[in-house]
Amino acid sequence: MKELIIIFIGSALVNNVVLSQFLGLCPFLGVSKKTDTAMGMGTAVIFVITISSFFTSLIYNYLLIPLDLEYLQTIVFILVIAALVQFVEMFLKKSVPSLYESLGVYLPLITTNCAVLGVALINVQKSYGVLESVVNGFSTAVGFTLSIVILAGIRERIEFNDIPECLKGTPITLICAGLMSIAFFGFSGLI
Amino acid sequence: MNKCMERVYNGIIKENPTFVLMLGMCPTMAVTSSAINGLGMGLTTTAVLILSNMLISLLRKVIPDKVRIPGFIVVVASVVTIIQFLLEAFIPSLYESLGLYIPLIVVNCIILGRAEAYASKNPVLPSAFDGLGMGLGFTVGLTAIAIFREIIGSGTIFGAQIMPESYEPVSIFVLAPGAFFVLAALIAVQNQIKINKAKAIGEKTQLETGCGSDCSHCGNSACGTRKDN
């Protein structure tokens, strides 16, 4: 249990997926204009990463290792993730339409999110079991949601500020992200 | 041959993936903490791009149109896996320092972008040169950013000390926040150049059309210099 808590804090705060590992930057910069949409994206990411880390680690530990096919991990993972996102989308559309409505456009966008593949590979690299992988996936996604929602909050405020013309848009967002990244260094003493 | 050289020029200068197209930002920021890493990542991506472009160009008549994206992804993932093993065997130091970011080349949008935009429509040789050009452009971009960060962050280039002994390295620039700041500065400079250009054109058209620069009452919503949007 203690180990799982350490994984959670480590992945969500200390080694934040966006702010210190630079995974999933595209949605981080693209979908962070409003807190609502950022929250939607975050929820979708939590959903997909948790499920995909469960399946990828299951496949890796019980299919690829016994068959000595570890070298196929990249190919297998990317296909599993792409297929999984499709299935999740179809499943939600049929059985949980309300959730599908709220996640809507974000689901297909997630396939291109390198954080999903990144988490699957990190799980393998650190030789986590299935349970640890799921916890690691979930907490990484929570870290992603945390940072994207905070960034969206900051950007909503920035809208009303007078900033130099050339910094408008992406540059000021990147500067905010950089400052957040410095702030997140403060967590490094936690574990 | 001319067409091939044009593709290389196009990749390095005209459509530079880092500075102009702004593609593949994750590796750009993650591995540029030292010049040698930036160069290594750039050349690795170049190798993947050339091989994947050639393969996809060869297979362009075999892969059905409807499943082309999954097909491309499988080709790219296979190439990346091969390159990863080659690196592990022959340049283990680079393999160690790039780590996770080598398999993540699969999701680099430059590679899939070139496959979709160029290699799936053109013959093998131009596709290979297109990959070479784009890859070199990416390498130039990564190395430039990495050199900048390394000079400020640790006072060295490719590990060789170039700043005077008295220089106190600003180590935040080789850490994660530095990547954000350097990229922000880079885009800001580009924006400024664009603004200056737009102003120069705007002044010209103002004279020509006699626009009173009162954008809010002007009916021409397609005007490129409108100030209310």
C-alpha cells in the first residue's frame, strides 16, 4: 500500500508528466483556454490512460514476456492504444451517452497524446506489475489534469491583462507553463 | 535530381519542422538539455524519417486508402523498433541519455505528417530525400535550441567549456522550465517578425485603398490587418 502511495505522489506531483517530462504537450497547450474544456480533456485522459495502462501491462506481462516478444512492445502498444480509444468511444456512445456527450471531441484527440504511449512504456521500464501500472497510469493522468486545469485558470486571467503583442497566444502560455514547472520543483522533496 | 535537392531545401529552410511548422514539440523540449542529445535525437529522427518515407512510398499502392493511417503507424513503429536496437547496440551512451524518447518517436507528428502529406503520394527517391530534408531541418532546430540552452545553462557546447571560468551557469535552463522559456522566446521573436511584416504590408494597403484604419466600422471582414479580431 505504501509503495502505491509513493507511486501516486511521484507520478502526479514530483515527476509531473507535462511539466517535467514534456509528454502530452499538444493538448496541454491546445485545450487549455477554458477551465471547463480543460477539465473535460483531463477527465478523458484519466479515463483512457488508466484503462490503457491496465491493458498494455496485462498484454506485456502475460503475452509478450512468456512468448519472448518484448521487442515488439512499441508496435503492440501503439496498436492497442489506438484500438482501445476506438472501442472506448463506441462503448460510451452506446451505453453511457451522457459521459460520451461530455467527453465528446476529446476522446479521438487522445490517440495523438504521447502521454498515453509514454505511460505504457514507463510501466515497462520500471517493471511494474498490473496493479502498480494501473495506479501509475491513473496518477500520471491526475497530474496531467491538475496541471492543465491550473494552466487554464491562469490563461483565463491573462485574457484581461495587457501583454506585449508578440507574446500573445502561445509564448505567454509557455512562460506560464515554465513558471508552473518551477513551482512543481517544490514537490521534489516529497519522496 | 533537381526535385530531390528541392525537397532537402524545403525541409531545412522553407518548411523547417521546428521553426516554421512547429511540429514534434515534445521531443524538441525534452531532449534539448545538451547539444549532443539534441543532435543525437535529430539524427535518429532523420534515420526513421528516411526509412519510413521510403517504405511507405513503396507500399503506397498496396495499403488500402481506408486503413492507411493504422498501416503507416505499424510501418513507423517497426522502423523505430529497428533503429532503437541499432542504437542500443552501437551507440549505447546515446541510447541511455535519450531513453524513453526513442520509442516515443512513433508518436512524433512530423513522421506521420510526412507519410500522409508526401510519401503516400510520391515515388521512392523524392520521398527519401523529403525525409532527409525534414529530418535535417528537425536536427538543425533541435541542435540550435540545445546549444542555446547548454551555453546559458552550463556554459558549454558539446561538453566543451566555452564560457569564462567566472561565468555562473543558470542551471534552470538545462532543467525543465528552461525548455518552456526558450521556446516561448523563440515563438515571440517569430511573432514580432510577422507583426513587423504585417505592419509593412498594412501601411502599403492603407495608402492604396484609402482605409481610414477604422476597423470596427469597416465592412471588409476579410481584411488581414483588422484590429478588432
